[in-house]
Amino acid sequence: MSLFIGLMSGTSLDGIDAALVDVTQDAPPRLVATRAEPMPGELRDRLWTLCHTDRVRFAELARAEHDLTHLQAQAVHALLESQGLDSAAITAIGSHGQTVEHAPEGHEGGPAYTLQLDNPSLLAELTGCQVVGDIRRRDLAAGGQAAPLAPAFHQALFRAADEWRVVLNLGGFANITVLPPTTDAREPLGFDTGPANALLDAWHCLHRDGPFDAEGAWAASGRLDPKLLDRLLGDPFFDQTPPRSTGREYFHLDWLRARLSGNECPADVQATLAELTASSIAQGIEMARQQLEAPAMTRLLPCGGGAHNPDLMARLARQLPEARVTDSSEAGWPPDWLEAGAFAWLAWRRLEGLPGNLPSVTGALGPRVLGGIYAA
């Protein structure tokens, strides 16, 4: 048994996901245990501000990174304690950190960049574990988007001999991984399709109590606004040929407000945002199918927080009537733990000197070994 811990904090800013994973050569990764460490409200507010500001003091970045790293260490210690393990049992931690800005095309003519708050040196000090960090930027240096990175892990887990599969991650943003059968020579394809929970959560916070629309109930109470949906889908991003990735720096409340007439009922906007997520996913899957010259997709494996949203899943079923929707647990991995599991697996790839990216997904010049190693 070779144990790794993957740490992930996504765009929802709800906490640290920690996954304890057994990774061995010539066997599928196996999820051993998990820990969800809630994000303190005060830290979440500071991170939210950093994700939405054009001006920031270095001291603010340093403080947020310091507090986030301590929260990561807290998650690691709690996970180890729950399993009766100490740090010596862990080969390495794969730490993603918290993305505060992602600009793979650059900004105002500048170079491409992706910025994650993360301090792997401090994390190694606090946990006594070797850490693999700074995992995205090697792909970016090779001309890639640095995202999504999970498709390589999806391929290791879910690629099947007899059917086309689509892994759909419904976090703050939605991304797909299209997996050909193992008997097919075509490479997997993956990319961000657009917003998933990010705009839904932001609009809900603006008008209702609570950080998110529980089970999509508010969206289900509203009516679709077809004209607004057309304006939203008219954004050039949705027609952009992959590779592509996005984030809060592109899709945010100001982006939405610029497309509102001002007379909409808030619940109807929420319903239309949910339909935007489902429509853009269906549009992305069709784009991938055409790009790969593939048949209709056989099976859809939703994961991430949005997989628990009945309203969103019903909208997807209407958009994709031919797809067989299967809980990823039935294919061997719980839907809430794929991203954290991916970074445990990527840490293993780094220590083995194996590539962690898929150039067919990110657009990098070739396979690259991702991340730096920080000794315990």
C-alpha cells in the first residue's frame, strides 16, 4: 500500500476536501478515507474578495495563504487521526491550493498565468509530510491551459473497453472529460463548458439567505426566460474551440448584470442560469463529439456538488435524453471526491516522474511532469 493525500479547495470556497488514496502501479487508485474541513466564514470572505478584486496588498495575500495552509494542515491531521495513522504513513500530499485568478490567455496583452494561493513549504512543516505543489504551471509553461487537469485521472479510473463515457464535473464551473473506449485510438478530450454553481450561488447569495440554492429549489420555482438565455449563450466563450478553461474572472455577477434588462424576476433569472449550465454542457458535449468524429455518448458520470442538485440534473436529462446517467460511485469512485483524489494521484505521478497532463485536453506542447517536490 502506498498512501497519498490529495487536497482541493474549489471555486465554491466551502472548505478543504482531503482524500486519502492508495496508489500503486498497475492498479486503479483506491479511495481509502476522506475529510471535509469547513472553511471558516471569515477566511471565505477574504478569499472571495481576493478572487474579485483588481487591487490587493501583498500582506493580504500572505495572510490568506498562511491561514489557508493551516486549514489544509488541520484537514490532514484530522484525516490521519481518523485512520489511526501518522505522517510517516503518507508518501506525499498533493496540494492544489486555492485559485484566485486563472488567465491562460493572459490579461491586457500580458503573459498567461494561473495563480493559486498555496504554501507547500509551510504545509510540509506543519504536517511532517512530503508535499507536491505548484501543479498547474508546468502545463502552462508548455503552452497549455493548465486546466482541466482531472481528465488524466478520469481516464485512469473510468475509461472502458466497450463504450464512450463523459465525466461531468459540476463544481463552480463545469468541465467534461470525453473518454473513448480503450479499443479506440482517439485521445480523450476535456474542457470547461462554462459556469455550473458559481453564478447560481452568487445570484442566490444576492437575493436569498444561505450560500447556495439547496437542491435547486429556488431555480425550480422560477420560469425560464428564453430571451435572457439566448443573450447568455451568445457569449463568444461558448463557441470557442477547445482547449479552453475559465473561472470567476470571466463569469461573475457583473457579466450577468450586463445581460439583464432590469425587469426580470430574480427566481426566473435563477431558473435561466440553471438552464444555461445544462445547455452549455449539452452544447460542449456535442462540440466534443464533432471534434472527435465520435458516435453519440453512451454514459454520463456526473460528479462534484452539482451532482446533488435535482433541478440541475433534471435539466441535464432533458438536454441529453440519449445519455445514460450513472452515479460515479457505481463506476468505483464517489462523486464528491474525484478532484481531491486527482491531486493525490498527480502527486504519485510526480514522484514516479510520469506526466500528469493530457495535451489533447490542455493544449500543451506535449506530456509534462507536473509540480514541485517539497521535502518533509
